[in-house]
Amino acid sequence: MSIVRPAIADAFRKLDPRRMVKNPVMFVVEVGSAFTTVLFVHAALTGGGDAHAGFILAVALWLWFTVLFANFAEAMAEGRGKAQADTLRKARQDVVAKRLKRGVERTVHLADPARRADALDEVVSSSLRIDDVVFVEAGELIPADGEVVEGVASVDESAITGESAPVIRESGGDRSAVTGGTRVLSDWLIIRVTTNPGETFLDHMIAMVEGAKRRKTPNEIALDILLAALTIVFLLATVTLLPFSQYAVTSSGNGTPVPLTILVALLVCLIPTTIGGLLSAIGIAGMDRMIQANVIATSGRAVEAAGDVDVLLLDKTGTITLGNRQATDFLPAPGIKESELADAAQLSSLADETPEGRSIVVLAKERHGLRGRDVEALGATFVPFTAQTRMSGVDLNGRKIRKGATDAIVRFVKEEGGTLPATLRALVEDVAKHGATPLVVAEGARVLGVVQLKDIVKGGIRERFAEMRRIGIKTVMITGDNPLTAAAIAAEAGVDDFLAEATPEAKLSMIRDYQQKGHLVAMTGDGTNDAPALAQADVAVAMNTGTQAAKEAGNMVDLDSNPTKLLAVVEIGKQMLMTRGPLTTFSIANDLAKYFAIIPAAFVATYPALGALNVMGLHSPTTAVLSAVIFNALIIVGLIPLALRGIRYRPAPAHALLRRNILVYGFGGVLVPFPCIKLIDVALSAIGVS
């Protein structure tokens, strides 16, 4: 009811002709409603007119109901978006911000709790500007959008994403972006403000989700033109019927000219009022379904483009795979026992807190019963991983154990006076060919073997890609891996193609190449290096946790920062197109029954032979016209839930969907109105309408 009541009020506000003229079909219905209202007033005051005042009033009221029902459908669709916007507004509030004083050295003062108070000014968040630096502690709201420049903390983003699980935000990488209105749960963050007041991501989201801001899509504009053309054609046809009927009466001497009220009713029933009344609601509802999926689309154009996408570019890590490589096997060098390799690999990983390091410890425990040891009691000196050395390890009782990339271990072994056996190099290449990452382990000059690390392909992802293939969508995996590893993962995941060792330039070039061949391309990204490709793609889903550059380049933002959401985005876009097509088919098809109701009623007095067209056996011309007009209004009401919910998406080729739509909604549009109009006619007759 919180949405229904405002929607009812908004339906009346939308009667403003300046708003109605944007929908030509319903504007004609509104003009017809006003015209029949004037005819009623004239008939009531003078007792004259070309029809009974009660009949004219009934037609006028149902025409007004038709317009109001169409406005109500649009208002309901907009209402759900406005409800989301209201929720977001609650998250936007002016809070006290601790801003770093001008000229104060950040690293000196904020790193020392005792000196923070002297380095900070308390100001309202609305006074913050780009490049201001703020300090936020546990329990405080983040005052503005920004980038974490120092610190790591757990942040509650439920006010924005709806997800209750907190997320980690830290400086550097793709997890540094924070949104104003979210709350720090633990630790502290130093944040550089990246937006001015009124330009925050929250402000943009509020503007995006309000249906009134929605731009029409190219297909929707084309359909509007078609509906306007049909309206003009039927308007001209109806206008010519009046002089034609007058001429027919004069020449034959039988009957009376067709009443203006019946001509207006005929016009309203002939033009595609059903889809005209629901078209805007369908587009707004498509955006609303995106919002329900926690994806903010900048316009209906982006949602519709998602429905036409035929190439999907997906990042491998976190989308196709789980994202963290796991140790899956110990492959010893010739003459080395697997247990010896496992022991050395586990020792070198005891202080390694990365997912890969922890998985090595677990695998050694599961395979060989090697329990974690007390590192302090061992007196071990751990060698941390660095980007320069590309290896880590441990020095223990004279033993120097290292694990890392093949070329890094080769250099280490050579420095210790050893060499890499040819058989081990072949083993490394074999691991890479199967899509895994080889991690070589050595002790001094001896190479002990290889730990196989593997990206685990997500369960069910292969079936999802097969589903996409069935409806004509090509899937392309993008990864920085070498071609051998990329090919193996691509084969396991079931994608159609892949781009290995991907650079920003390579991604951009691939998208342009597909577009030049006539494809519509969708991709997802979160980093600044993804921004050029996101800007080029037809559908670009940026992660909410990504950089500001990525979010500005995309035409959609995923609040959950889930790269696999791209598949759901495509499905929602296709559902919107599927909803619009069948309802257009149904709207045009159900005009047939109205012809058989109104045309005999309008001309049977002049041409009695037209009585043969009264195949429904309607009671009288009056009940026939009213039945058609009432059905014309009520069918919009009946289809509002379908327009808002959308027709269920079933993956299938385009020709199969077209055939199904014609069978179900085309023939349904022809058959359904006949019994409905007949039932309304019986009801009218039962209450004494003649």
C-alpha cells in the first residue's frame, strides 16, 4: 500500500496534457475522454444530442478509466524506483567529518593516536571538497565518497548494497573505494575525498533510480513511432466514417448517422491502447528489476542494450574461477619423495598468510599428516615474498628452503651452485598446459619438485555458459595468465574464446573488433585499467568497490561488486525485450474482437447486412460498444502485474521465442477478447442496459 496510494494520486497528476502528449496513443484517448465528457454535458443540459446522455456518460467514464489505468501502471513502476531512492536518501546525511588541517603532514600526525586531535578539524560533511583528507574511526559514518590512502577496516555497506555482510576496505588495489553514508565497523581509515557535495555516488544513484529521469531506448522510440503511426491511420479512418455514414443515410434513406460517441469509442478500441498504456511501465519496470538485483543502470538504454548483447567479456578471476589459487598436488622431482617435498613446502608456508600459502599447509596435512609446527620453537627465519624476488621461504637449522616462480627459483638454485633438471622443466610446462600454476620448491642447490596451484572453476559456470550459447551469446574469458594456462581454464569452464595476457589496449581492441563486425558487447570491470574498455562496451558493468574511473566509464554499477552479475544483467535485459514484444503482439491482436463488436453496432441501422458480423451475439448496439470499451480498459489493469513482473525468461534461440510469442500472445490476443466481451455484454444486459 505504501506504493499503491502514491501511485493512485500520481495517476491523476499525470492527466496533465503536457505530460500525456509524450505518449501519443494515450493522449488521443485522453482527448477522446474529454470530448465525450463535453458531449455528455451537452446532452444532459439540452436533452438532445446524437445519443442518450447515460450512454455517453458510461463511455466517457470508461475512457477516463482507461487513461487512469495506463497512468497507474506507469506510476506503479516509477513508485518502486522512488521507494528505492527514498531508502538511499536516508543513507545520505550530513555528518561530522574529521578533516586533516591544511599544511599538516598526514603520515606524521595521523599515525600517532596522541597527535591526531591536533591535526584534525571537525567540519560538516557538506563542506568537504575534492582532495580533502578525512579520518574515520570504528562506529563512524564515512562522510563522503573517496579513496582509502591509509589503513584497513571492516565497513558496513548495507545501506547502499542491502548486503548485511561487512566488507574490507584498504589502501591500494581495487578495494580502496568507499562510499559516503557507509559505516566503519573496526579499525580506522584515512580517506581522500574524490567528489564535491551533490556529486557523490549516492546522489548519482538517487537520480538513476527515479523513473522520471529515464531516457527512452532506441527500440522503445521506434515502437512509439509505430504506435503513433497506427494511431494516425485509425484516426483518419474514423474521421472519414462520419461523412461516409451521413452520405449513406442520405442516399439510402435508412438509419441514422453514426453517433460521435460511438466513433470515439471505435477510435479508442482500434488504436493500440493496451501496449500504449503499458509501454512506459515495461521500460521502467526493467530498470526496477535491475535495482532489485542491486544493479544501478544509468538509463533504460543500457538495460535494453543488455537484452541485445551477443558477446560477453568476463574476467577470469572471481568470475569464472573462485579467485584464490589452491594447492592441489605435490609433484616431486626424480629421486625425491613426495613426503619430503610436502614437508619443505609446508615449512616455507607456515608464515605465509596468503590463500595459496594456507592451502599448501592444509594439503600437506591432509596428504601426509604433517601438522603445523611451532615456528618460534623451531627458531626459523622466514623470508617474505617480494615483487622483486618473486619467492618466499624459510631458513631453518642451516636449511635454506625457497618456493616461488620457476625463473626465480632457477636463479636461487644457480646461486647455490645447482641447476634445474630438464625433467623438472618438462613437469613445469605440463602443469601450465593443464591450466595450473607451477610453484617450484628448492632446498639449497637441490630442486625438490613442484607444488601445483590451480584456480578452481566455479560450480555450475559451465552450464551457465552453455545456456548463453543456446541463445546465441558468445562468451569470452579475459585473463592476464599466459596462453597455455588461459586455454586450459577456458576449456574447463566452457567459454567460447579467451584473451590471454590481457592489457587495457588488447581489451579495447577486442571490443572494437567485435563491434565493427556488428556485435553488441558487454563486459565487467573494476580497475582504472578497465575504464577504456568499459567506456567502449555497449553494456559496461562497473563494480561498486572499483575505482571512480571504472564507475564513471560504465553505464551500470553493481552494488554487490559481483562480476558474475553480468550474466543476470543480460537475462534481465532480455526479459524486458521479451515482455515488450509479446504484449505488443497481444495488443494488436486483440483489436479483432473489438471490430466485431463495434462496427456492426455502428452501422447495422444503415446496413442491416452487417448484423452478420455480430458473431458474439451481443445484446444491442449500446451494450456492444460499452462491452468493447470496458474490456479495452480492464485488459490494461489485467496486464499491469505482467508488465511490472515481466514475462518469465526462458533461454532459447530468437526464432523459437518469436514462434512461441506468436502462438501464445498472438492467438491469445485474438481469442481472449471474444469470451470476455461477451461476458461483459451479458452482465450489462442483466443490469438492464439496453
